[in-house]
Amino acid sequence: MYYLSLKVGTTATMQAVISPANAIDTRITWSSSDNQVAVVDTNGLIIITKVGRYLIIFFLK
């Protein structure tokens, strides 16, 4: 788990590490716990839109 402190209007990119490295399906879905505070795109790019708390999660498809 990683913690980031980002200001409104800034971005960060998350990168998932999948184990084992030879996994058959490595497709990822990203999700934000609060899309009014932070949105995340399909590539893990997080955009902070307002002050608040959020959790970014990824799921293997």
C-alpha cells in the first residue's frame, strides 16, 4: 500500500505489479473510491479534482 498527498489540479500515475510475472490475464481495471475528489483512467492516471480523501484500487479482470 502506498500513500500519496496530492494537491487539487495535480496528477500522478499508479503502476500495478502483477505476480506471477507470467500470469495469463494481466488486464487491469482502476477505480476511485470518490470520483468527486479523484478520478483515475484506464492507465492508472489519477487526477485530483477537489480536496478530500480517496482510495485508488485496481482489479485484475
